[in-house]
Amino acid sequence: VDKKHKIMKIYFAGSITGGREDSGIYKEIISKLSQYGEVLTEHIGLSKLSDKGETDMSDKFIHDRDIDWLMQSDVIVADVSVTSLGVGYEIGRAVENNKRVICLYRKQDSKRLSAMISGSDKVETYYYKSISDIEELFAEILRK
Ligand code: 6K6
């Protein structure tokens, strides 16, 4: 008889107020991640979510709910290509709570990833060019 293992909870982090230019990529990453577990933060990929954020909710509500989800998660996957204060904060909180943290960075010519991410032993950082790179990466590093 197969041992039942519980469904992995995944917290996807991506820029909101930091800029929404990559929201299409976030949507694709979330769709790939859904094959591996339950993604608690699917709204990060919604194109209707602008850099003004979810305006019907208070900042305290958003913060407390997101931290609650972060603490429930088994793994945090963050796209760090667009610089975001909130994503950096979530990564730090996740590391302090001994969560597995996977960062995805799309190399851009004149930009450099923060040393606080690339220099951390507690964060797994991967470089990608296209969504197919990410698909292959997930197959290697995550289990279904
Ligand atoms: C509220 C006020 C201004 O913008 C908002 C945005 N609403 C949000 N809704 C849900 N999650 C949010 C929101 N703002 C930030 N986050 C969390 O921080 C998400 O989990 C993202 O991973 C991250 C984005 O941080 P910023 O600094 O780019 O906004």
C-alpha cells in the first residue's frame, strides 16, 4: 500500500508594489507549481492585481494573512527578478523560521541580484531565462 504523504503547501512570492511587469511570468510559475502542491498565494499572478494592490483590504489584514500563510507553508518559492521590499521581507521571515526557500532570478543585463539573496547559504538561488527552464528546474528539485 502506498504511504500517503500530505500535499505540499507552497508560498509563492512575487513583486506587487515593487512593480507588476512580470505578472505574466508569475502566473506561469504558479501554474507549474500547482503540479507539486497547493499554492496559497495564487493572487500574485493575477493581472488585475496592480501595483496598487488589493485595495479593499487593510494593510494589517494583508500582512497578517500573508505571514500566517508563510508560516503554514512547507516551501517558499520567490521570483526575485523584480526588486521588491515585501518579497525580501518574506524571504527573511521564512529563513528565520527554517523554511526551505527557493529563489528564481531572470538575469537582466544592467542589474545584479542583491548579495543578501545570492550570498545566503540558507537560500537556494537559481537563474532562469524562460519558463521552460523553470519547468525543468522544478522537476529536478521538487517532488510530486
Ligand atoms: C496593499 C497596499 C499596497 O499594496 C498592497 C498590496 N496588496 C497585497 N496583497 C497580497 N499580498 C501582498 C500585497 N502587498 C504585498 N504583498 C506580499 O508581499 C505578497 O505576498 C508578495 O509576495 C509581496 C510583494 O511585496 P511588495 O513590496 O512588492 O508589495
